[in-house]
Amino acid sequence: MNIYNQLLKTIEKKGAAYLILLDPDKLNSDKLEAFIKKCNDADVDGFLIGGSLMLNGDFDGFIKRVKQSTKLPAMIFPGAINQVSSYADAILFLSVVSGRNPEHLIGKHVLAAPLIKRAKLEPISTAYILIESGTSTTAQYMSGSLPIPRNKPEIAAATALASEYIGMKLIYLEAGSGAQQTVPNEMVKAVSSVCSVPIIVGGGIKSPSAAREKVDNGAKIIVTGNFFENENNWGLIKEFADAVHKKMPVTI
Ligand code: 1GP
């Protein structure tokens, strides 16, 4: 079964899926395997791998280490076209549809497509929708585009619907890594009420209750990254997964 269908199956079975973002530049490299093991044991549903810059260099080596430590899907979440690796299971083929920068709508994709084909990676077309979240985020800066104002859920909904009509298989509502404010619940609700493809929500989610709120408003995939870059938080991975899977009342 391909990775996209595997994700759909997880959503069908558990109500929503929980993915953890691994940024090779930010995660303490010596502790990667230990962190992955914690995720395996906590009922996490998969990993996104990528970063804005890749200062670290060895992208292939990083993904190999992830794959050696887990049976969960490892999907590339590319910050740039040099983040293509045949060691991953799939790649989110992201178009920044909230912006009007042609390079991030189609330009980079033309360059990346042959690399993805050669690497035999499964591309999962994803509408990447940046949402204003307090301050300017790396994703906004790097894509040279304006985010959708957070008090305009109807623009997000129309953008997501247009993306679905174009044929996007996932809609990613992104507040940005380390965002001050998460994507507003009202916006998640507005988007999920018009779209039939899964909605991913990420950026600034720092508590199981925040993750649960997004699911309650229609998110089908939750992503966290930053929060677990601090090892002191690792004890909470299961609480996040349970919150996303709606396994128990959320207290924090
Ligand atoms: C960023 O949505 C992801 O692209 C995750 O954001 O790092 O803030 O959890 P955080």
C-alpha cells in the first residue's frame, strides 16, 4: 500500500494521525535513535523530515538512521529542492498556495520532479497554506510570500477548496515552526467544512489540549516539531498521540 493510502487508513482507524517533524538541523543528533524509539512506543503515526536550511549536510544519512529505527512512514517535508532522498518513503510535494510567488507555486517543482522520479519517491501533492501567526516565520520568509491573515477563515477555506479542485491530496494549514500562535480553530473548522481531503495542522502546537482542539475542529493530521526538540518534553509524546487519537480526556 502506498504511503498516502496508509495515512488515509490510519485516519479512518484512529480518527486522526499524529506526525512528528524531525529537523536534521535542530534535533540533537546523538539522541536521534532514542527519540525515535520513544515515538514508536507512544503510538506516533509517522515522521516528517526536513528543514529550512539543511546546515547539517547529510540528509541521506539522517533519513537512513530514522528508517533503521522505525517501521513508521518517513516522509520528506522539503524546505528546498536539495531535500530529496531515495531513503524516504514519500515526499510532500508542497505548493505554497497561500502566496503568489511562482517559484514556490511551480518553479521549484519543475526542478525537483526529475529528482523525485529518479529517487523513486512517492510524491504526495500538498497545498501548503501559510497562516499569519504573530511574527514572521521562517516559512514565510523563505517562500517570499504573505500568509493569510488569521482573521480571514473564508480566504483559507476558498484557497483550500481551490487546491482540492486542482487535485491536491492534502491541505497543510501552517502557522510556521515555533509560531507564537497556532492556526485559529475557527479557520481549521472553516477549511474542514468545505474540503474532503485530509487537513494537516501544524506550527506552534505545544500542548496535547491544543492538538486536540485542532482535531475537534476537523484536522485529520497534527504535526509537532519544535516542542520535542527539548528533551525535557519527551515524556509527553504519548499524551500528544492520545490527544490526537482522542483516547482520553485531555488535561494539559
Ligand atoms: C512546522 O508545522 C510544523 O512546519 C511544526 O511546527 O515546530 O512549531 O511544532 P512546530
